[in-house]
Amino acid sequence: MDIMKLIKLERSLIPSCDVPTLEDFEKLVSSTCSIEGVGAYKIGFELALSYGLQAIVKSARKYTKLPIIYDHQKAGTDVPFTGEKFARVCKNSGIDSVILFPQAGPATEEAWINACKKEGLHVIVGGEMTHPKYVETDGGFLTAKGIECMYLTAAKLGITDFVVPGNKPERIKYYRELLKDTDPIFYSPGLISQGGDLTESAHAAGNKWHAIIGRALYQSKDITAKAKELASSL
């Protein structure tokens, strides 16, 4: 897989597979994998801790060859040398891409990005999250400058793919300008169930944008119909 471009489409729907069982996961994948506009699948810690990454990838591969993104929620927050271990496990499990939120500082960020790239993993880096009380000015622990540095450090290391909060379109615009020299590709959670508007966030992000949708998709009565509706609106 070309690690420089994970998804062939410039805009796509990425189902966020935060479901409790492999049966639920397979239902979600099988119901959406043939829909035009679905670009990848994002899995998180619930499935990973319950079943292991290899089992999850094996289940997905029954139905699709689309990329599997592992969101460790949050990776990149340990000491630098552990990045090699993380990257090796992900690669050996068949994961295509990983999301890092390097809140542990630049030494860890650089080590983890380099370790993942060495293993041939596609790397997506996030900084700002969707929920309240994350940034210091909103009562959180992290400074706005520190969050900017997460993105800019990644950009200096050749990363072009970034997670930005889908329910904060004004922040998407800000990061689009901040990272304009990288010709950035954005991925956004926080849509619909967390208040983000697809149209508004898509406009803020520009042409290269992937909408990460979780509860609004997998909790719908008709997953296929909902996925078609969402994909067609991008």
C-alpha cells in the first residue's frame, strides 16, 4: 500500500467501528463495504482489547480490502522507545494505518512516527479533540501552542494526514491554514452525534477530507441506507 496516500478518494466516509463484538463489527463492515464513497474503517480499543488486532483484521478481510485504521485512543503518549513495539504489533496484525495523538511531547512524537513509517504503516496525527475541557482556555490541560506543535512537528517529519475536530469548523479552518504547506488531508470525528455538521465541516476542510462517523451510523436501524445517505452528502 502507498503509505503516502491511504484513501484513493479525496473525500470519503470512514465508519468508526466502536462496537462491542466481532459480530457487530462484521455486520457494520458487510453492510457498508460495497457503498461508493466508503474509504476505510477505523477501529478502536474496545474491539482491540476484546479480540486482538489480528482477529479484527481477519474479520474485516472476509468482506473488504479497504484500509483498516487503528486508533489506539490515544497512541503516542508513552516514552519514545515503545513506538517500535507499537508499530511492530500493528504491522504484524495487518493494520494499514495508525492514528497518533502525541501528547507526550516531541521526542515521543518523532520516535513513534519514525517507528511507524519504518514498518510501512501510514500515519495520521491528531492534536485537538472534539470534547469540552481539552484545551487550557476551555478548562483543559493542554495549551493551544502545544497542540499546534503536535501538528507542526508531524508536518516537519513528512506527515500530511491529520485529525481535526469535526464539530469545530472554525478550528478546522485554522489548522488548514497552519498546515497549508503540507497540502493536508483531514480526517474528522465529532460529526452528527457530537454536534458536527457534515456540510459545514466539509467546507472548512477543503477537498481532501474524510468524515469519521460512529454512533450515527452503527446505531441506525438501516446501516446500509444510512451509509449511502452520508456518503452521498460528502
